[in-house]
Amino acid sequence: MRFYVAKYLLFWGVYTLIVILGIKHVNASDADSLNIYINNAESCIKYNYVKAFEFARQAQTISSKNNNQVLFAKALYLQAKAKSRQGYYKECLEVLHEAEHIALNEKDSILLGRIELERGRVLVDYGITNEAIDKLFKALSIFENAQMANAKAHAFIHLGRINYYSDNGKEKAEEYYNKALKIFSKTSNQEGIAQALNYNAAIATTDKDFEKALKLFHKAEQINKELNYQGALAINYHNISVIYQEQEDFDKALNYLNKAISINSTIGAQLELAYNKLSLASYHQDKNQNDKAITILEDLFEICEENGFLRLHSIVARRLALIYYAVDKLQESLDYSWEYMFLKDSLNNNINNYKLELLESKKRFEHQQQEKQKAISSALLTNKNQRITFTVIILAILFVSIILFFNLQTKKKWLKIVEEKNKQITAQSDQLKRSIESYKESQKQLARNNKVREKFMSILAHDLINPFNSILGLTDIIIDDKELDNEEIRNYSTQINRTANETHLLLQQLLIWANTQNNKVQLKPTSIDLNVLVRQNIELYQISAESKQIKLEEQLMDNALAFADENCISTIIRNFVSNAIKFTTPKGKITLQTEKHNNGSVTISVIDTGIGMTPEELAQVLNPEDHFTKPGTSKEKGTGLGLNICRDLAARNHGTLSVKSIKGKGTSFTLSLPSGK
């Protein structure tokens, strides 16, 4: 008996121990799973918002089971973060509100700071500016006390966004972005650096500095690729697409836009996907595919309305109003204009509920109208036979009357109306074509003017620096050398005066050339003596050459006459000589040579014994699209545009340029022109 009792007690003791150990094992397993789900949710935020939400929801379930309030609040925070990235702002704010109460009760200030930061970010996107500022500064205060530099930098980013979206707030926005970039760089936070670069690139895009914007976006793109941060990478691609669309490089724009759409579709980023579709509509509009653009925008309008994308909603409404106006659908344009004004007003005054109330009122009105219509239909149905009989009689009378009395007149009237309408449409079409052609010509003229301005500045940099160096050198001698006698001072002053006069003449010639490029002054080709121009330029650059101990020589053929514009040819020779001095070593030699040829041409060559060029460098110099430059033998700087300027001037005078060079032996530049009389 005692044996069975002992056996019974042993059995229940072991069973109880197993149960107790089992419970502990489950709790330990739950704790491990909870940490895994939390970490997975935080990781997936970077590349898949749907997965991030699912992991956070699993963490919420386990933390609720174990009554772990802090991790429960953190799981809610991560769910809200995933929802906001998908664009579900209402749901996100509701979840964050619940998480905030738990964090306050648990006195977890760091989690509370992160919740406030996320609320501020969402409110910025939602267009509720005042509350967003309040939340962001609360977060800043918490992070400041906790010495959380990176979190503080993220708050600066979103404060910058608020200023960027406001009127005249671009400078303040850039200040906040740079504060954030400084912190991220100091802490080596690559994700933060990419984010700050993106927003600074957005400012450069607004300023139309597309070269700077692309440089910053590509830097951010490289970082996001290394981090596998798909959401940020999609934003990069979208922004790069916008720039290429602005530059009318539509193939590249569509390529990057499709990359962004692919990523956002995969990770469930609904808001960013909506912005992608807005850009896709712009792409079709720029390609004159208005029907496709309207279809995309109409769908996008409904998506914004369903998800509460207030800022984007107003943008889409405005775009629809404009595109309907462009295709002469005035009623639709007016409807969307009202929608835009309402949405814009709501956005500026942070009143989102206003639109919801209006939509509810509209639904109630439509419902009342439907009920009223039903009542009318019911009443009409009761008198159906009378109505049909009456209608038939009226229609018969009208039909006979029209046939007998107004048939011919009506035909003539409508034919006349149709003819007038056709004339109006034809006239409007012709006017539109003329306007488009005028616009295209204006754009081409603007591009030409910009190009002229760039070349003009390049000539100034090439042709003015040497005379001024000569003047400065001589004045330094007069100032520093106290033992100069009157004769020496007079000689130096004479040289300064001559150089100044030559520089003044050069400026006049440059002004004439610039006016010529702008078609303000026509070229005046005449028979000119190239030997005279050679001697003038030797005298002009004598001081510069002597300062580098370079010898200038001339080998001139008699009657070297060319038919060209003297100012243009002088500019080309000055460029040749200036470059020769720049790339010739001290004690070298530069020869200016003129020749006549049996083919009816005359050439002028500038040959130096300088450092020469490699075949690769020569190829770059000869490429009109490549502005090649490198320092001279005394570290002189250049713009790389000189030869292009010479090539342009030579072409305008029916001439050609050629270059020969051997590395370490020297270079020769030759200008060939039609022979003069």
C-alpha cells in the first residue's frame, strides 16, 4: 500500500515539475520570439512595409499574452511606422495615440520620444503643420536630455520639411537639413546621411540646379543600395526621374520612374506609389498623351480621397483642372478647380475634418436627391398611360410641323453653324501651331544666348589675364624698387600705358564679338594682313613671354592676306599664343608662322616647344563636346573652352583649325582661311 502511495506521489511530483518547467520554457521561447519579431519589424521597415507590419503584429500578440507593456507599446509603434510608410495616416495616428498612453504610464521617455517623432513626421505628410511642429519639438527635448544625437537629427529633417513646404521657408529648411547632415556625418550614420542628401537635393531641384541635385541624389542612391534600404532607394529613383523629365530626357525619366514603381509596389509604399503615378501622368502629358494622363490622375484622385493623402490630393485636383482646361473640357476643369481650392484651403489651415464633413454633406444631398427622384418616378409611373399618350401626340405634332415648315431652314441654319464652327476650330488650331512654333523658337534662342554668354566669359578669362599680369608686374617693380631713376620709371610707365591701351582695344573687340554672336552686329569680312596681326600679338604678349623666359619669333611670308573678320581672327591668334605661353617651359620658344598655299588658302600657325600632349589628351582637345583643361607649366589655370571658341569663330569665317602635338616636344595650332586680295 505504501508503495502505491509513494508511486502515486512520485508521479504527480514529476508531472508537476514537468508542467512548471514547461511553462518556463514557453515563457523563455516567447521572449526569444518577441525579440526576433521586434528586430525583424525594425529591419523590414527599410525594404518591405507589409512584412514589417506583420512582424510587429506578431510581437504585439506575444507581448499582450505575456503582459509586457513596454514591448507591447513598441510593437504598436512599429505597426504605426509600417502603416505610415504605406500612407495609411489615419490608422497610424490612432495606433500611435494608444502607444503614447502606454509609454507615458510606463515612463519610457525614449520610446515616447520616438512616438512623438513619428507622429510629427506623419502630421507633416498629412499637412497638419502646427501639431507637427509641437510633436517634433517635444521629441527634440526628449532626445536632447537623453543625448540621442541621431534621433535629434531626424527631428531636424522633419522640421526642415515643414519649412520646405511653407512659403519662403527654403533657406530655413536647408539650415535644418545641414544640421542633420552634420550630426549624421559625425556619428557615421549612413542611412541618415542619405536622407539628408536627398532633401538637400530636393532644394537644388527646386532651384533648377539639376547638376547639383543629380550629384546628391546619386550619392544617396549608392548609400541606400549598400544598406538595401528599398524605400529610400525608390524615393531616389523617383526624384531622379523628376529631374530627367524637367530636362526632357523622357527615356531616362521613364526608366527611373519604373524602378521606383516596382520597388514601392513590392514593399507596399502606397503614398510613394501614388507620387510615382503622379509623375507617370506628367510623363504622358509631356508626351501629349492627355487621355492616358487623365485616366491615371482620375484613379489617383480616388486613391488620395480613400487614404487621406491631403497634400497629394490637392496637387492631383489642380493637375486635373489644368489638363481638362487644356483639352477644352471646361465643366470638368471647373469642378476640379473647386476641389483644388477647397483642398488647398484645408491644407493651409490644417482642417482636414472640414473636407470629410463636406463629403458627408454631399453624400446626404445625393441621397436626398435619389429619394426625391424615386418619389417622382413613382408618381410618374401612376400616370404612365396618360403620359405616353400625351407624349406621342406632342411628338407627332412637332414632327409634322418640323417637316412642313422648318426642315429646309433648319438644314441651312445648322450647315451654317457647322461651317462657322469649323472655321473657328481651324483658326484656333492654326493659332495654337503658331504659338507652339514661337515658343520652340524662343527656347532655341534662349539656349543660343546662354551658350554665347558662356563663351564670352571664357574669352574674357583667356585674353585679359596676361595683359593685367603684365600691368601688375610692372607696377610692383615701380612700387618695390626705390632706386629707379626717372628714365626707368618713364620706360615702365610707357609699357604699362601700351599694355592698358592694348587691353582696352581687346575689350572693345570682345564686345563686338559678343554682339556678333547675338546677331546684333554682322561680321565684316575684309582682306586682312595676317602678318600685321602676328606682330600685334607678339607685342601684346611680349611681357608675358619674357616673364617665363620664353622667346617669341616670327616666320612670315609676304602678302599673307586672308578674307575674314579682323576681330575674330585676332581673337583666335590671341588664344593660340596665350595657350602656347601657358604650356611652354622657361627658356622655350614660340614661333608665329604665316604661309600661302596653291589651293587658294592662307594659314597662320603658332608652334611651341612646350610640354605637348599625349594622343588621349589630343583627342579630348579635338572633341567639341569635351572642355579639356589642365594646369600650365607655371600652374596657370584655364577654362577648357578656348579651342571651342576658336573653332566657332573660324567656322563663321569659312576657316578650319588643326592641331598637332607630341608629348615632351611641343604643339602647333594652325588656322586655315580663304585667301584675300
